[in-house]
Amino acid sequence: MTSTIAPATPAVPGDERTLSPGECDSWAAEVRRLADERGAVILAHNYQVPEIQDVAHHTGDSLYLSRVAAETDAREIVFCGVHFMAETAKILSPDKTVLLPDLDAGCSLADSITAEQLREWKAEHPGAVVVSYVNTTAAVKAETDICCTSSNAADVIRSIPADREILFCPDQFLGAHVKRVTGRENIHIWAGECHVHAGISPSDVREQVAAHPDAEILVHPECGCTTSVLDLVSHGDLPADRTRVLSTGGMAEAARTTTAGQVLVATEIGILHQLRSLNSGTQFIPMNDRAACRYMKMITPAKLLDTLRTGRGVIDVDPETAARARRAVEAMIAIGEPGRGGE
């Protein structure tokens, strides 16, 4: 099939498709054929476009996909996500070929701290335990004691002795949330952010809650509106029993079990395809329908097909850096509960 694709008409936010149904069937069959031929497993993050989520062997969040990458017996891992995710897969499976369909698919949050900046921060706080969100480069992970995801960050913090100083990077909103739920005061938080999640504002929450007063509310802890949401809950302006701060994996679990007619979702809109697939009886509504990550959307059906045909997009991590980073990532996996809860 040709890699020139005519855009299909998008349905609703979070379900923007680039292939017609007929094209999608042909494309998916070729993707799976080539994956079998290469001995490749296709991993897709929850924020990927719908076609890629559907064709992948495994679709989920960072923690779930990290576990798959660590345990797979496939010869190759084709990672449909962003660069730090593919790097993490290579760190966990150094003997396997890891391919990323677009090597320019970066992450604004991962870019918000460098290894040099982290080393300087550590020098200012000798003896502190460094906890880094998995949304970081391999070089930053190599300077880290233990990584975390949004679902196990609180458990990671609780695993550290209460008298130890903690450096948490790079997401300031997740850091503030973890500090709040654990009650730990000796946490220093780096001032980084995801540009997409930071853009989901308190005004978005107020507007959507007013428009959908009976909806359940799911908020990702990276969001700039998280503190405001919890303040509204504490003041009784939002119902505590219908408001939850969850990772994307936690949102998927919530979608499976909810009986609500409507659910407001504050995270990158790619997750909506997954939620709607899990529960067709509930209307999942984006808190901000413009909250789309351009980096996640760089992995297109055409680029995935090209990678499977050519083997382009190889991810390499310096072996020494990878070995140091692996300790921090494996410690994260050991603490996280089995399942799909993660970034």
C-alpha cells in the first residue's frame, strides 16, 4: 500500500483518525504481517492515534509498557510513543533492537531537566535521595536513585526513610501532588512541566463542571489544574466521591467500572479512544479538547509502516549510562503494583 494517506474526517476529540476503515484494515494487516516477519512486538502509549493503539500488541501507560519491554521475548521492540519511552525500553532490554518510528518525537517534560542540571542540584543537597519521574532522558535516569510513574510516585516516596531529604524531578505538579498525599515536607521539587498538561487550566475545569454538573471527574496529576481541583473538592464545590486524581492506567481502570453517564477527563486527549473502547455506555468528555501532544502525534500510521519495512529509527543508549539508569528503573518496577497503572 502507498504511504500517502488521505485524512479521514475526525469524529470527536481524542478519536482523530487519518485512515478510512478500508485503508485501516489493509494497513493493519500489513503492519501485523511485517511485525511477525521481523519478530517484533509493537508497544503503543495511551496517547497515540487510535489506529496505532488498536494495531499494537500492547497498549497502555509507561509503567505497563516498561514491564512488557523488560519481559518480552520478541527480537525487536517497536515503540509507538516518545523518545524517553523508547530509551527506557532499550535500558530494560539492552540486547534487543528498539525502534522509534520518528526519532524527533520528544517530550517537553523530559527536556525540562538535563543530567548536568541534576548533578548541580545534587551537589547542593548532598546525601539527598533523587526520585525522577520516568518522563526523563536516560542520562537523567543515570543520575537518579529511583524512578517513578504517576501511579507509584507516592509509594516510591513512602519507601524512602522519613528522615531522608528528597529531590523530586522534573514535574512540579506531580511533585506537589505527591508531597500533599504523603505529607512529606523534606521534598524539593524541580520546576518542570508537560506543556500539554500545564495547559489544562482551572478555568477549563470550572467551565466544564458547570456544563456537566453530574459528571465524574478524572484528573492526571501532571495537570496544571490539579491543585485547583483538589481545593474545590476540599471546599465542597466538587463532589469528593466523583473526583479522582489518576494516572492514565488508573483512568483506564476507572473507565472499566464506572456507571456514570458522563466523565470529564483532564489529560492528553489520546486517552479518550482507550476509555471509549473500554466503556461504550459512558460519554468521556475532554476537560480541554485542545490538549493534544504534537510529539505523540508524530508517530503516524505511515511512519510505523515505514519503520517495519526498513528498520529505521534505531534507539541507542550508551552502555554505561544504560547500566546506571537500569538500576533506577528496575527499582521503580519493583515498587509499582502489577497492572496497567503508570504515566
